[in-house]
Amino acid sequence: MKPSRKLSRKPIPSAPASAPATGPGGAVPAARLKVFRLLAATAIPLLLIVLLEAGLRVGGYGYSPRFFQKASIQQQQALVDNPKFSYRFFPPELARMATPVIMRADKPAGSVRIFVFGESAALGDPRPQYGAARYLEALLRLKYPERSFEVVNTSMTAVNSHVIREIARDCADKQGDIWLVYMGNNEMVGPFGAATVFGPQAPPLWMVRLTTRIQEWRAGQLLMALGRSLKAGKAARAQWRGMQMFLHNLVPPGDPRRAMVHDSYRRNLRAIVRAGEASGAKVILSTVAVNTRDCPPFAGVVTNTLSTGDRTALERVLASGAAAESAGDWAKATNTYLPALKRFPEVAELRYRLGRALLNLNDRAAARENFNASRDLDALPFRADSHLNRAVMEMASQAGSPGGRLCNAEAALGDHTGAGPGAESFYEHVHLNFDGNYRLGLAWANSVEQLLPDDVKRGGQWPSQRECEAALGLTDWNRRSVLLEVLDRLEQPPLSTQSNNAERKERLKQWLTELERSIKTASKEDARSTYTAAIQSAPGDYRLHENYAEFLEDVGDLAGAIAERRTVRDLTPHYYFSHYILGKSLKQQKQFAEARECLLKAAELKPDQAEVYLELGSVEALEGKWDESLAVFMRALELDPGNPRLHQLSADVLWRLNRRTEAVEALRRAVAIRPSHPEARYRLGEMLALSGDVPAAAKEFAEVLRMRPDHVAARVNLGVALAQLGRAAEAIREFDEALRLEPDNALAKKYKRTAEQQAGGQQ
């Protein structure tokens, strides 16, 4: 049989439902298909992003990334600071705010607008009312009364050049005539610094720029918020704790992150200068003066970089040198430290001690060299170092008008010793006292004057510090308030752990004693005249009204103080603190309805401030609204769970609501957070006694007396507790001591008689 033959058939192509456009020969070019696919792959995501962005904006999500926002203040259009500006650089709970920045939306004709850029030292911390920029403004106005000067201080605490660069961008179209830059103290600890706690440490500059640009979009803000949420998980909400937040973020000498920070600073500084020049402004670059002579390093010895043998040897050197210093033998101390430098050239503490010894031997140049080296080697770098100041001087020499570009603040704040700036200008490491702020303001004024038109400049002396302080509404009452605030800061680490802190506190206490003596003999009417004259010259200057309000509170004119606080509120309606402090003052005067209104407005403007809810909860409690008060305190505790006062206040409300077990636990938390706080312990003792736990109550009262032997109420209560425990003789001793402290104390007399009867019955 022959095999069967299969018919071969050619396949018949099926017609497509819709034929694509074809090129010559009927085929779609492969290149065009790739373009179509690429466009589809990019256009669709972009369209989704645009739609998401539009939806977020319409829905009110996110914040403006700009430094300025528009506002109407007393029927005038103004530009004010945006409280959410810094959200791109800080976690929201740690975000910093500018103190109120207010300027006319349209610059008045003929006025000179000066922008100041910097951190807390440029701001004038701890009190911006008396910072260098304020002295600068007073100097210019007093010397040139016919000219209008507007000093706009955009400085903020905790920021650095990455943030300031963005502030400068937003100032470029704000008609500034002169830009003055004083920055560098926070380069290592601020956002993106080598020791920062706010995010990535010393990332490449391109990453910083990308991160900040993404967050200019609401979609980028949402993405960052989701990232933070996933990263945080169930971790406790971070709280602002000042310098102590950085204690574990050491940056040893030679750490490569330092070089990255220095490079970013140079590039940011260049960008700021270019933005200023492009805007038509003249730019002054100021070196940053810091306390090198009277500020030991914060982390002078990094032990984990030393071997056990080196650590032991270094400890011997430091102990031997300290003994020589205590004996006043500075030559021996010098001869102890100098040889050790060959083995330990990068130990900041060794450099500082050598500088101090050399200064006592009158070798000022060598002392200054070692003080500067100690500052540069400090592993907790809270001060601008020589690399940054060198960058400022190099940048100043490259551009701009000669003579007006550089302001050498380091030289201006140098002192008679020739060993570098110290306590004559600074409270601690970088923040200037009144004298220091005047000197820095004067140095800036000299630089600004060089840039004024020739037909404006005039010769003659600048106004004195005393004249400037009268114009700023600064009296001894305000000085006392500032010193008390500084002394409180010196109780917190790392300032409290510095080797010269006791000496520094004693110096401030002596100054405070002098102020107290002066206040006792000063005329209150003369002080009133100082404030009213300053306000008459500049009625729209809200800081003058703040100063006057502080004085009025101090002298007991609470009604007058509230009137001034209302004026501050009206001049700064966008600023939560103005509403908060007015509400707090009204609460003290039992004007609860208006106090509540002010505090609610403060909470609306800044909903993440626990202190606002603390005061609001107190208002509710004072009116007997216990449930409302507790709800507000719980909200505050969500924001600041580590605040012992909040736990104590909530405990009092819980007690009123008859939730006694919860009240005691709340007080125990307050005591655990701050064991040295006697009032929380006293209240805990009271609650324990009323709950029937007398032994535990006695322990708390005894602990209060260990901390405060003059606490009469605690002594009486301890006596009562001891009597209830059958220890009548001990109780009588407590009542006797209470009567020695307060002879007319009726309760001590009453319970002593009872204890004596009890003791008689026990015999």
C-alpha cells in the first residue's frame, strides 16, 4: 500500500478586530510601539500623582512648605511666619517654630529691610526681645532717626544651614536690601547633621535636597507621614528635651561625617549668598562667636575610641593635672598636660585644661589655640567650629562689596585676656548675655552701615548700650527673669555636667543678688516711664508690650499686665503662644470664660502643645467641671506622657471623681518621672493616708522632708501618721519641729496634745 499523502495548507491569518496604524509595508514600527508603551508607563502614574495631589489639596491635607504666609493684622496686609514650615525637617512632634515674624506685605518706600538668618544665638535665645538683632535695630533707629529700618529676624532654634537655605529661598522675593547670615552652631546636631536626632545623620546633600523637595508636594508629605508611621510603630511619642536629647550621639574627632557636614555647609552657604545677590540684596556673612575660654567640652573624652591601657594612662594624667590646678601650680599642670598631647592629640578635655593652665601663666596666644582646638575636638559639637568660620571668611572674600561682606564676630567678642570669648559675653556655650548681644549687634551695625548709600551714612558714635536697652524696654525686672530662666537651664544635662557649672551658676547667682538689691531701691515709676516711652516710639512692636507685661506682673499690676497681653495677642494673632499666655493670665485672675476662649484658640493654632491643654484642663477643674477637665488632661498626656505635672493634675481630678486607685497610680507615675519633686510626693502621701495606707504615706512624707526640711505641712502629716502607727514619741518630735518653724500652727498644736495623751497612755 502506498502511504497516504496529507495535503499541506498555508495558515490563513485572522483579521484583527481593529487594525493598528501601520507604517510603510503595513507593519507598526517597533520604535513607535516602544514610545507608546513608555508614554503609557509614565503618563498614567504621573496622572495618578497629579490627581492625588489635587485631591489632597482640595481635602485640606498637608501644609504649606513656605516660610511666610499672608495675614491681616489690624486691617493691614502682612507676611508672617508659617508655624508648619519646619515640618519638612523635623518630626511633627519635635518641629521648631519661629518666634513671631511680622512684616508689611509691601515694603514702605525709603525703608531699609534687613533679613537676619541664623539659629538660636542669632534669634537671641533665651529671650529674643534682647537678642543681637534687636540691638542692631535699636542702634540703627537711634543713630538714623530720619530713616526707617526694618530688621526681620527669621532665625529659629535647632535649625542649621539646610533649613536656613530654604528660608533664604522664600525671602528672595521679599524686597530685602541687606541679608545678614550668622549660622553654624547647629550644623552637627540640626536636621541632617552628624549628631542629629531628627532623622538621617549626615546624608549626601543630593538626598537632603530630594527629601525637602518631595515634601513641597502634599503627596510627598503623605508619603513621609506614612514612612514615619511605619517606622515608629508602637514606639512612644518623642518629646522635646533640649540638648539632653543628643547626649548619646557622639561624633568623635576624625569621624568622616564631620567632613560631609562641613562640605554641605559650604554649599548651602554658597546657595544662600547666590539667592541674596540674585534678589538684589547685599549679603553680610558673619563668623560665629562661641564661648571657648569658659566652656569646657561637652564630651571631652571619647572612651570607646581608647584602649584600656590608653584610658588608664589618660585618667592618671587628668587626675595629676587636676591636683596641680587645685594647688594653684599652673606650671606643674602645664608640664603634666603638654607631654600627654603627643599621645592623646585629639582629647578635647586635655586641650581645654592645657589652655586654662597656659592662660593662668599669661601665655594667651597658646591658651587661645588650645581652647579653639578643644572646641573643634568636642564629640558633642554644639558650637560652630573653626572649619565653619573658615568657610564663612573664604566665601566672604570671593564675592560682594569689599569691606561690607564679612563681619568678624569672633574678633568683635574677643576679650581683654586675648584668649578668646568667654563669660563676659556668654551665659553658657553659645547664647549671649546682654553685653554680648550688644557687642554683636554693634559689630553687625558697623557692617550694615558700610552698605548704606553714601548720602545716608554719617559719622559719630553709635548709641550706648544703656540707650539701646531703654529703647528696647529692658529693665532690671526683665534681666532678673532672664537670669532665672538661664539658671534653670544650667540644672539640665549636658550643661549641668560640665566641670565649671558650679562656678558658672555662682556667678549668675551673684548677678541675680545684685539685681534683687537694685530692684528693691529702684523706682517703679521710672521703670514704667522706660516702657511707655519705648512703646510710644514703636507702638506696633509687640515685644515691647511683652516686656511691659512681664514688669507689670512682677509688681502686682495684673490688670495692666492682661491689657498688655491682649495687645500682644492682637499684634500677633497667628501665634499660638500669645493666646496661650493671655489665657494663662486670665485664669489666674479667675476670668475663666475668656481664658477658655484664648486657650481653645491656642489649641486650634497649635494642636500638638501639651502645655495649652494643661492650662485648659486647669480652667475646667477650677470651675468644677471634673469630667471635662480629665478629658483635656488625657489629651495632654497623649502629647507629653513624661510630664509629671500632668500626671499630678490628672490625679487630683481622678480623686475628685472618686477614682481613688487610679489617682494614686497617676501620682506614682509623677513621682517615678521626677523623684526629686517634693509636691508630688506630698500629694501622694496625702492620698495614701486618706486611702488607709498609713505606712506608705509616712514614707512619702519622710521623703518630702528629706528634700525639704522646712515643709511644715509634710512634717505635721508625718507626725499624724507616726501617731496612728503607735510611734507617739517620734510624732511629738515632728510636731515640735513644725512649731519651731511655724509657732502658730494650730494643727501641730492640736495633734501634739493628742500624741502626748497617747504617749502618756503608753507609759
